[in-house]
Amino acid sequence: MISLIRGARYAIKGLRWTFKKELRRYVIPPVLLNLGFLVVLIGLASMGLAPMVDWINGWLPDWLEWLDWLFIGLYFIAVLWIGFLLLSVVMHWIAIPFNESLSRAVSRLQG
């Protein structure tokens, strides 16, 4: 339990470091690029929803129309799952060029 609390303190301390003026230039660009990627991913996923719902409604009998909501829910769960996995991979690839500079800046600040 103590290690859990210690880990939470380190996470909060690291989060405070990201807001320091000297480190912002290494933190903000990857965050903005990832946010843009996430917006594009959500936009593409939402464009694919309407054709999928129409396709499903085309072959469902009338008494199974309630399954439409189930398919939409499963679609969103799948998109979120795949999106977050893909986002984490892309996030790491985008952050790679900034990591070395960020670690140097943190070392300078620590002394």
C-alpha cells in the first residue's frame, strides 16, 4: 500500500513538472499532435457509423430493430478500444524526437 501511495506522489510530481516553463516546449507539441490525431480518428469513426447502421437495418427484420442500439454501442466500444491502442502507438512515435530533449531539460532543472 505504501508503494502505491509513493507511486501516486511521483505521478503528481511528474505532472507538476510538465507545467514548468522550461519544459513546455517539449511537452506541448506531442500533446497537440496527438490531440489532432484523436480528433481525426473520431471524425473518421463517426463517418463510418451511419453507413454501418443503414446496412444493419437493411437485413434486420422489423421485430429486431432494438438490436440497432446494441450494434451502435458495440461499434463505439470497438472504435474506442482500437482508437486508444492506435493512439498510444502513434503517441509514442510522435514523442520519440522530444524525449531526448525533454530528458536533457529535466536534468538541467534538477542540477
